Amino acid sequence: DPEASVNRAWSDLSRQFCPTFQGFSNGLRPHDPRISEFFGGCYQYHFFSHPLCLDWPAFLRRCLSSSYAPRGEAPESAAYQEALFSLFNRFARQGVLEIPNATVAYTGAPG
């Protein structure tokens, strides 16, 4: 959910520390023209709400596993992790951060 405050804050933080960040899902939006082109304009869109509930270690692993995350030796890596910790503490409740999230699927035959 790109409109959820935790996701907006996380996106802003990622843009600040991760030079290759293009948005969650690599910048792909629902009904992106590239999807329509791939399926020749004929496809089905399926949406499944799938919130993520993560404690601090799981949230950190999730963030650091992203392809755009700065790696351990990168100068911005420590600052990125500190900013993630601050974000986690700001939005977590009782040690768990709930991130509004969805899984989407597109079905059809390539066009």
C-alpha cells in the first residue's frame, strides 16, 4: 500500500540511502503499460491483501535483502540501518511492525 504512512516513510528513507531504489516492486505499478504489452492487452489482475508483521530482526533482514540496499562495506550502510531502526521504533507496536502489503498476480497468455 503505497499510501500507508509507514510505506511512505520507508520509501523516502530508501530513496535517501539507496541510489538504485526505483520504488517497491522495482517501480512497477498495477496495470503498468509493460504488463498490458506483455499480455497483448488481455490479462486478469488478481489482488490479495497480505500485510507483513515483522519484528526488528525480520524487518532488518527484509530491508537488507533488497537488491537496492547498500551492502555491508558501503559508506551509507550503517546510516541506512540506523534510519531503519528509527523507522521501526516509530511505527512498531509492542515490538512488531505491521506493513500494509499486497500480493498481485497477472494471468493470461503472452501477446
